[in-house]
Amino acid sequence: MEIEVPAGTLKKVRGGAKTFPVPSTLPIGEATALAWGTLARLRSGADNDIWMIGPARFASAGAHLSVLAAQWKISSKHGPSATLG
């Protein structure tokens, strides 16, 4: 799955954020139906990483997707590599 996010959101997730707002391009029904451990490419323009995410949760700040501990960076030279967050 691929999710377009603002550059600031990608930066926050890379910095350790455990959730991020459900973007307007992703229907809430689809966001709540995600399985724990779903691999999603978070893309901001050409910048992107693959993250393991979980379903949307709701709080006073709105709907947010859960970010799990693993991040996969794609390198065209060396292929995917996993790093633990």
C-alpha cells in the first residue's frame, strides 16, 4: 500500500512518532480496516520509506494511523534493508 503524506509527517515518523494523521487521500473506512503489521510506503514527493503500520485510532486530535517499530529503507544500489526503531 502507498500513502501520500506531507513532508512534515514523514519527518516526524522518521523521528520516532508512533502515530500520524490519516491523510485525506485515504478513506477512513480503509484506514480502520488495516491489519496490524501492514507494510505501507509513506511517500512525500520522491522521498519515501516503507513502514509497518496498524489501523487508525481515534482521539480528540482526530484519526491517526499507528506506526510500529520497524522501518525499511529502499536503496536502488543495495536493495531493502531493515532497521529497528
